[in-house]
Amino acid sequence: MAEDRPHLATLVDQFARNGGDIAIVSPRGVRQERTRYKQLAQISRRFAAELEARGIRKGDRVLIWAENSAQWVAAFFGCVMRGVLVVPLDAAGSVDFVRRVEAETAPKLIAVDTARADLFEASAQIINLDYLESQITGEIAGTIEGLNENDALQIVFTSGTTGEPKGVVHTHKNVLASLRPIEAEMEKYLRYEWLVHPVRILHTLPLSHVFGQFMGLWIPGLLRAEVHFETRLAPSDLVARIRRERISILATVPRVLDLAEHYVSQRFPDLEERMSRAGKLSAWKRWWRYRDVHRLFGLKFWAFVCGGASLPSNTEKFWNSLGFVVVQGYGMTETTALVSLNHPFHAAEGSVGRVLPGREVRLSEEGEVLVRGDTISNAIWQNGRLQRQGSEWLATGDLADFDSEGNLRFRGRKKDVIVTSAGLNIHPEDLEAALAKQPGVKASAVIEVDTESGAEPLAVLAMNGGADASAAIEAANRELAGFQQMRRWIVWPEPDLPRTSTGKVLKREVTRRIASGEIGVGNEAEPGGDLNLDSLGRVQLQAQLEQQYGVHLDDAAIQSAKSREDIRRLVAQAPAGAPGPRRGDEHIYPRWPWNPVQQAIRTVFQECIAEAVLWLLAKPKVVSRVREWPRTPLLIVANHVTSYDAAFVLHALPARIRHRVAIAMSGEMLLDMRRARN
């Protein structure tokens, strides 16, 4: 029970109780590394013992900067057990920002992966998570005495931090206040969990983000769920993995759902027509009517859990109409993620759900969301120390309202509201929602510009290749009120608008570049120089572009691109979520030979029938001419024999001892041996 948890270190005991169930599946090169819950608990306890051995005590800081992995999770919980503050940083963050956070928090240990290890000087304070188990002690440690829910847990520096870093400090109590109502509600359904066990979650969010932590650290252990980490956000790759790994839930950001919508629409060209004819259907009828779409995702997949940004209502409606569940909530770093949450089985379309127990929400006269409760962080880390804040109510800066059923509906950021000369308020989210419906609009941002007539909205559009921006603006204006009309717009010269690691459009960066004159009306992309990349560099560039923009690029086109302008043109012309290969072009490998029943049948046949027939017909014999096998490696001194003789001797040895033989010879003779083998 969540009410019985005095602190979050109790989740490590939960991991141990989950035993041999798979906890985490994470990419490791071309392989998938599977870590079971009992292994995760063991590594966490070993990391806790390593902290103790290094003299890292309660209240000290450990910085984690790496891609999501089981080792990341184990290091985090190892710190939790010893009362050490974790400083999680986005793997996509800049080196400069990491340096400033390092100087601000003075960590006693920095945990990185191989890709980032070279950015730090070799030091006892650096530990490589890719080789964590070989670098930490084999001893284990338990939870430190005196740990309680009021102790600090972590320092979260948001991706938008500028100037001197300021981190939000979370306590165990902040997280537990969000976790307890969710766990209490889950307990009503756990008795049925065996019907769908294991629940598999495809996790595409950074663990440095509070929403990513809820779906990757806090929730899975309570469900004995499998978390599959994924960094590639191309829709075709995600859908293929969902089907292949039999994923149940995709935890992601709104942009990925938008890209997946384009991908599905292109895979099923008649889908829009079918949806327009369907009307209102029950959940089961929707599932049956669009069973071909569900077959694309795999029949076990049923839900999207979305956070990190506001989900457009048309995107939510699209997936709900197909029979998928879309769960979204509202929260921010200062509120330790969740303020409100949609119930997965009773979701209110167009809202971010009802306010969760344990927090109180009220709206100011302007409609700004004010929150108080145990989830609210009342401390920050600044100027090298923890500083308490005394305000009871948190002014979120977000605008919202309540519907008749008490669901919270997000309206946008207070600072983004455009007040016209007529005194009317224009919410950019309304204009962006209208633009998102228009074909050819890849992304949009509506910002405020000062004109002779006062403040007006300016639409900034990222278009798919060949799409007409003026037609999109005209069509969007037909859906808007007179005072909301967009009379000014520009086309962004790059394939996509600048975004955070969770997919939010960085409006302040858009505004800065336009205000500085760097981006202007009619401004086109600056021609780039020669790429100066070899074939491997082009492959890496292709992978990064596909991950960042959610498109598929033609291999031959990438290899023939000569300048940055060529690359920009390729990305701009590639439709978002380009469809994968046609069914006839796919390499289809049957999966039935790996079925456990088929494997058992094959084993019985080989042992009881095939081997018996072989002995009966071939009558093989085992002949041994060696009375005693060597127990130590042999050394053949080949200084006075030819390399061909040495090769002959080596290959004449029985296979059982050939690998135990070491041959000492000159470099020339080794070269001759290679030639002899060839």
C-alpha cells in the first residue's frame, strides 16, 4: 500500500519481491539488454554500498548524465537508499549547461555513459554506467537509518534554465503525494492484471523529466511491468517495435502522437473517409471497425500516456475514434509532475482530467491555475545550497478552466496570451490548433508582434515540402473568430521549429530569432557549404535527423547530398511519419519456430527419433587416441619451423584443445599463417 511507504526506498524491496519478472529492456548496441527485477534490486543495493565505501553521505549530490538504461535506474535508487540527492540531467543537454550544473551542485560522483565519459577528465569521481557492475563493489547495503518522507530526493534542472542554473528540489513526500492516489486506484484492478501480464510500457521520455520518472521509475514496479526504453522516435520504428515486442502502453509526448497520426493516415489512405462515415460507436465497435489499424500496432497495444506538453484536441480525438485510450495529465516540475490526471477507463476528451487527491486547485480572476498541497516543491537549489520558499500557493503561469464535470481544461500559458488593442485576449493555442488541422503544416507557433495597430498574432509555420502556407492560413482563419484572424505569417526556414527534449516548441527561441532579424518574412534557408562527411558520418547524420524530425530519409539521397541546403531540402520534402516498406517488400520471417510448444516438439523429435535413427543407420563410433588431455595451455615454439608447418600442426589438433594452444612466432610467420588459411 502506498499509505504504508515512509519513503521511496521501499520500492527497491518491491523490486526484490517482483523476482524474476523482466523490469527493463534497453538498447545496448544492436542488442536488447534485459534486466529482471531481482537483478535491478541487487544492483541498486550494490550501488548504495559503493556510495558508502566512497564516503558519500546523506545530503551529498550525485550527478547522472546518460541515456536511459537499467544502470541509470539502479544508480538512482542506490542514491535514494542512502539519502543522497540525485541531479538527473537530460542526455540531450549541452555540455555547457552540464558544466554549470556541476559547478552549482558540486557532486561527489558523476555517473555517465560511454558517449559522454570522454567529456570529463579521468577521475575517481567519474563512473561509467555502461560498465557499472564491474566498477562497483560486490557488497550490498540497505536503506540508511532515519530516512523519511521529508528528506530531499533530487534536484531537477529544467531544460529551459538560462543564466545561473536554478534547480527545483523534490522530497520523498512530494513524489509520494502524487504516487499514493494512483497506487490506491491501481489496487482496484490488480486482481485482473494476470490476464494481461506483463504490462509492457514503451518509454520514450528522458528519466531526467518528472513525467518520464513517473512512467519509468515509480509506476512500473507497482504493476510488475516491463519498461522498454526507446530513443528513436520515427513513427514506423515505434510502431514496428510496439508490434514486435507486444507493447501495451506508449508513454510519450504529444509530438510523437502527431507524427504517428500522419504515419497511420498514410498507411491507410481511406481512413479519414471511414472515420467520417462511422459516427459515434461504442468502444468495442470502434475496435472492430478499425481492427486493421490495431493489427498494425499489435493486438496487445491499447493506450497512449501523454505528457510534457499540451495535446491538441484533434490528435486526441483521432486516436480515441480508432478505439485507443489516450491518457493525459497536467503538472509541472514544481508540482512534482501531476496535478490532475485522466482516468484511463473514464477519460474526458479535451481535458487533462480531474484534480488528484492531496492537492487543491483554484483559478485566479485571470484564469491562472494556483495549486497547493503536498506535491508542491517548497525549496530550490541556488548559489550552491538548498533554499526554502515560504509561499503556500504556487502560481503556475498556466491558464485553464473547469468543465461541468469538474475536469480541468488547459488554455495555455499566461505569458503567451496576446492582448489586442481592442482589449480582447487571443490564446495562441486556439490558433495553433486550427493550423494543426491543415494539410501540409508540420508545426506551428503563434507569437505576439507589435504593429502600428497594437499587438497582433504572428503565425510561424514549418511546412512539409511543396505545401502552400498561405492556403493553410486562409483555411485556419475560416475556423476562427474575427478578432482571432491571423494577418501575419512567415515560413520557418528550417525543417522544424526549435523544441525541447520533450517536444515542446521553444517559443522564446522563435521570438528571439525573429526579433533579432535572423528570421524574417520571405527569409530562406542560408545555403550551406560542403558537408565534408564520410560514409559513416552520413549514416550517423541520417539516424539523428530521422530521430529528431520523425521522418524516413532515402539512403541514396543522403549519400548524394553535398551541402547543408541539400539536407534541409531532403528533410523538408520527406512527409512526417513516412510509410514504411510495402508488405510485399518486407522480409517476413516466421515466428512460430520460436514458440515454446514448437521448441518442445523439436527437442523431443531430435532426442527421441532423429538421434535414434542416426545411430541405427550410420552407426557412428567415438575413437579417442589421447589418454590424458592437457590441463594447462600448450606452447608450440615455432621459431625453427615454417608457418605452414605451424598452421598444419594447429589444425591437426583435436577441436577440444585447439583453443587452449598458444603459438609463439614472429610477425612475418603470423602473416604467412593468415595467407595459408586463405
